[in-house]
Amino acid sequence: GRVWITNDNPRTEDPWTIAKQAQEGAPDSMIILDRAEAIKDSCQWAMRQSRRVLLILGKGHGQY
């Protein structure tokens, strides 16, 4: 499998800092902060695979 880490509405936080923290749990992941570019790249990658599942996930709404 492969993991892309991207930007998803960081508000006042530094997107790169958030991505690097997420990458600690997925050390082989790729960081592409431009969300549209990351989705495009992951779709292109998935289309080259013989067995493919593509999940696009986000944190969702939070109170804090």
C-alpha cells in the first residue's frame, strides 16, 4: 500500500508541521500539501495497480 498525507483546512496551524506529525505514524508516506495534487497523484497511482482500493480520508468536523 501507499499513503499520501495532504492538507485539510489547517486553520491557524502550520500545514507542514501537521503533515510531519502525521508522517510519524506512517514513515513511508509521501507528503503533498496541495490536496488536489495529492488526490490526482493517488488516483493515477491506483489506476496503475492491478488490485486497487483508494480511500480519501479527512479528520472531519471537530469541536477543538
